[in-house]
Amino acid sequence: MTDKQITELTIRRPDDWHLHLRDGAMLQAVLPETARHFGRAIIMPNLVPPVVTGDQATAYRNRIMAALPRDMTFTPLMTLYLTENTDPDDVAAAHAAGIATAVKLYPAGATTNSASGVTDFEKVRPVLDRMAKIGMPLCVHGEVTNHEIDIFDREAVFIDKILRPLRKKVPDLRIIMEHVTTQDAVDYVRDTPKNLGATITTHHLIINRNHILAGGIKPHFYCLPVAKREAHRVALVQAAISGDKRFFLGTDSAPHTDPLKLQACGCAGIFTAPNTMSCLAEVFEAASALPKLEAFASLNGPRFYGLEPNEATITLTKGDPVAYPSYVPTADGPVTVFDPGFDLHWSVTSN
Ligand code: NCD
Ligand code: ZN
């Protein structure tokens, strides 16, 4: 059967291995959009102030569970924001207690709310050594922040200047290079035999930098790491459909209200939670790789994290174009939903 003949696909319920849920009114509004299709998600800790300690992660997890509609099931997997003052004992205790699944490394200043991130990697060495010892993974925002480095080169430079040396120093640390956007990152992960995986977002499989900049500037396509040229997008699609167990879905769905996106200095972040699975089905179908969607969205992630795949399933059904709302309203203003630029024919049902 060719992919064009497949009109129904049942897969294990997917997980999102990189998600921003925010807090307060925004959390309330966006959480159901993820919980509708996803079983679990790795929750980013870049709140203001960031989620640094085990106690803060517990409190945030409680707020997430309190915001979850009663008829939905969803498990947030919490992360701790790594700072130069992070206490290795607190991290280890939060991991042992099942409160924190991973630690998140933001190079200081790399992206939205990353001012408390790491500048001097030697200062966090005791935490990283401890994590390697207890088998706790590190999620990495892989971009350097030096102003003299071109924004389109920041991921490739990070691999050479930070990630390679770091992996030499702490080879037993399990690292997830998050939201990879370049052929360089795909090659690096593929050529690294162990302890390295990568997440790929929905939008980086669909847009390149022309979508942001050609024919007028499109703030709703602006995120970090910024989308690169077409050849890199193609490399990401190849990695996602390859079945290689080191590549898995992390949407980086990052909601900001329209007033914060549509201004002279607009926020980075694309909100893909509502329509991600329909978008991915289109991408995989176009690449004649629908049977590989389950590995990418539902199997490879849990495997890397040492968890079982979800028991439940979802069914994707092909038909007339599915209508998703163009925005999700919040008490702070509307949040525009990612527009892939093509019709979505795959509807999603939870079984
Ligand atoms: C994220 C956000 O808004 O929190 N923005 C983004 O463009 N992806 C931060 C991040 O993950 O880089
Ligand atoms: Zn993110």
C-alpha cells in the first residue's frame, strides 16, 4: 500500500518532549490544547522567575494538574532550570523523588526568559557529573549567544565550541539536543554513538527562513532557534522519517499573545500545540513515510527517556480539510495557532 492509499492510521498516543505551558491564565488556556492529543510532555522551566529547585518544580506541577480539565488525562514531566548556583543534591533528590525528569540548560541570553542561564560551564560541572552518575538527562538549548556570531550559525558553533567539549568532559551524561534546526546538528547526533538524542519541532519540518522573511516579515513564524535555509529543513525531515531512534518529537510549542508577537521587538515562539499531529501527518505523508510517524511521535522519545510508550492510542483519519481555530483566546489576549500554509486533511481522535 502506498502512503496515498493510507486513509487511517492508529498509533500509540504521542508525547511532546519539549513544551512551554507558561503559568496562570496562559497555562489554563493552552494546557487542554496539548492534553487533547498528547499523553505526556517535558515541561520547560523558563517561567519568570525560572523553575530552579525541586520545590519549585513540585509547585509548578501542582499548578499544571490543577489547570487540567477533569475529563482529560495528561502527565507533565518536569525539568529544572540549570543555573550556576544549582545544588547537585537538590537536583538528585528531585530526580529520585520522581519530581524532575530532566535538567534544562539554557546558555545565558539564548532565548525568551533565559537570563539566569549558564555562562561558565565549569561552574555547573558538579551538577552535570552528578546527573551522569544517577542517569538523569540534560535537555540543551543548543545555541551560542555571542553577539558576534551570526544568528543562523549559532547552532553549528554551539556544537563545536560547547557540545563537543562538554561531551568529552562528561561522556556518560545523557544529552538531548533540543529543537535541532540544521544539517550540522542532524549529522552530529547521527555520528555520535551513545548518550545523545535530538528533538525536532513541527514547524522546523515545515518552514524555512523564506517563510519568515520573503514577501513581508511574518512574526508568527519567528522562533528560536530561527528556521534556517531549505536544505536544512529537508535534512530535518529526513531525520524525522528515518526511524532512527535518536530523533523524536519536541514541538517547542511556545505561546505568546499576539500583542507580544506583533510589535517592533516581537517575542520568539510558535504555538503548534493544537494542530501538531495533523501537521505531522501531512509532512510524513508527503515524504511517503506515514508508517514512521509512530516512531517519531510516540516511541523514540520514551525509549530515550527510559519510559514505556503510552498504552492508549490515537487514530489519524484522512478526509476533508480539518478546521483548527486560528487562535486560542486567553485572558491576556489571543494566541495565534501555527499556520502551516497548506490544508490539513488528517483529523485526530483519541481512542
Ligand atoms: C521559547 C519561549 O518562548 O519560551 N521560544 C522559542 O522561540 N522557542 C524559548 C525557547 O525554547 O527557546
Ligand atoms: Zn522551547
